[in-house]
Amino acid sequence: MKMDCIRTTAAGLAVTLALCSPLVAQTATETDNDRLDNAWSDIIEGEGQLLSPTQYAALNNLAFQAAAARVCDGEKLDSEAFGKAVADILVDTETELTDNEHMQRNAAVLISFGTRYGLFVAEANGDNEKDFCAVATKLKAEPGKVPLFLK
């Protein structure tokens, strides 16, 4: 059972890198000098199937752009679009939940977002800030199919 969760979450990370931020994926492989790979592996392994792979990809995209807005000079978030995207993830579940289960799920999703945000901020504040912010600038200029929350 644990391996199924790991595979599902690993698939979610792969979808994230493929769908949400091809620029981040490219930079990660070219300049993987200050990434927190072990920390990412730990959170991915422990998450299970709280969200679908597409939802994890969206959460990573949101966290990356929020971190860019926090760390990179001149980057700001479109708060309205950002809030709507987070709310969409919070309410999008195929499972019928009680009010209490829904509150627990929302808390888990927000913790998952916060963990990702923290890891991106940590990565950006290492020796990698220039590269991290360059990726954010490029994403903003050429988002492709990636939902953009930077203004």
C-alpha cells in the first residue's frame, strides 16, 4: 500500500514538472546545485493520495509562484486569481465528505501548500536565488499552458 502512495505521489511530481513548470524542470536538471531533493522526497513519500496528480501539480505551481513573489524583486502575485486557484483545489474532491472531514482535508491541503512554499523559499534563498528568479521571470514572460499568478 505504501508503494502505491509513493508511486501516485511521484507521478504527481512528474506531472508537476511536466505541466506546471517546464522551466523549473529544465533549470532543476541543468543547475541542480542547491535543491532540497531529500526534503522533497520526504514530503512526497508521506502525502499519499490526498490530491490527484493534477492537483499536486497545481499546488506546486501555486507554491512556486508564491515563493517567487516573496523572494524575487519586482514579482507580485495576482491575489484574486491566486486565492481562486487555492479555493478550487480545496473544494475539488470526488469523495463525499462530512463537514469535519472536509475541514481536515482543507487543513491537510493547506499544510501541503505551506510545505511546498517553504521548500521553494528555502531553495530560492540558497546560492540559487538568481537562477530561481530567472526561472520565475521566464515563466512570467512565457507561461505556455501554466496558469500564471504573477503580475
